[in-house]
Amino acid sequence: MKQTWRWFGPHDTITTADMRQCGVQGVVSALHHIAPGKVWPQDEIKTRQAHISAFPDGTASGLAWDVVESLPVSETIKTKGPDYTSHIANYIESLRNIAACGISVVCYNFMPILDWTRTDLRRRMDHGGNAMSFNLIDFVAFDLHILKRATAADDYSAEILSQAAQRFSELGADGALQLQNNIIAGLPGANDTWTLQQVRDNLATYAQIDAAKLYSNMIDFL
């Protein structure tokens, strides 16, 4: 068992020196600047490894890139859209490049569009720190009243719909914008974010894909 730390790359405000002070023994990272569906070249992987293995002053950190989280599965693969076979070929090449660089643990997921979501990215905890959190009522308020997904109301109970309406009425313009930004902030570590219209457009590509079809697409990918 290793105590590993999620690190988002050289632009992360936490440094390798900070990690060692916290007792970190290994690093979990990813090349978020490379778009899903593209190949991770070995030189890019080795560059990230070099950043992890050294302190800011260039001396050895004693840390290594132990886990890739994640090698993203493109929306094209998930929906079996145009060129999905080439995206799978690129994924295989990326896996081979990762293995050639000595990394043997790779995470992935097959969740549509946002992959993961939280409604609060800086929830204040009792011990004084911050954590990400998810609140269903906040999410439903976003789904119905901000994203305005056409069939959203069909997916929740009357009680939840009522609570979400009340919550949205309390948010105000600034609160609604903050909730929107929290939910569609994009992949962790990425420099880009989604827009509401991009989320709507991507949702439209799943119109004919139910749970069984998505599962079938995942099996084909594997």
C-alpha cells in the first residue's frame, strides 16, 4: 500500500516538496492537456515523470508517477461515433507508451460527457480545510433550471423537484452562476471548461443510447 497524491501537473499549486512534507509516497497524475482520443507520446509521459521525480530546485524528490488517472475515453468511443476505431487504436498506443515508461496502473471511466461532477468545489469542512462535495438537490436545480434539460423532470420525484425549485429560487444570479461553473468545470486539471450549450450538444449525441447500449459500447471498447 502506498500513500499516493493526485497531482495535476507543473501548474498545480502544490509542489513535490509540499507533497513530501505531507508524507506522500507516490503520485497519481494524467496528461490533461492532451485531448481525449489523441495519443500520449512517450516524450510527454517522460516529461511528466521528470517533473514528479524532482523538487523545484532540481534535486531528487524520491517520488514517482505510480498511477495514471485517468487515460480518458473519448466521447467518440463511448457513443461509437465517427472514427471511433481510430480513437481505440490511439488508446491502445497510449497504453503501450505508458507501459514502456514503466507505469503499470491505469484508471479509466466510461461515464458520459462530464465523467464526474461535484456541486461544490470548495466546501468548508469542520477541521478548517476545503473539500469537493455533491448535493443532489443542487444538481437537480442545475439540471432543471440552469441546463434546462428537456426531460429532466421525468427523472426525479415530486418531492425532489419541489426542493430543487426552492433551492434555485434562493441561489440568486451569482449563486446560480457559481453552481453552473462548479458542475461544468471540465476534467480535473484541465485548462478548458464546458459551456451549457456544449453540454446540451453532447447530451444530444446520447439521445438513442440507453444504459444497455452504453454498456455494449464499453464492452466493444474493452
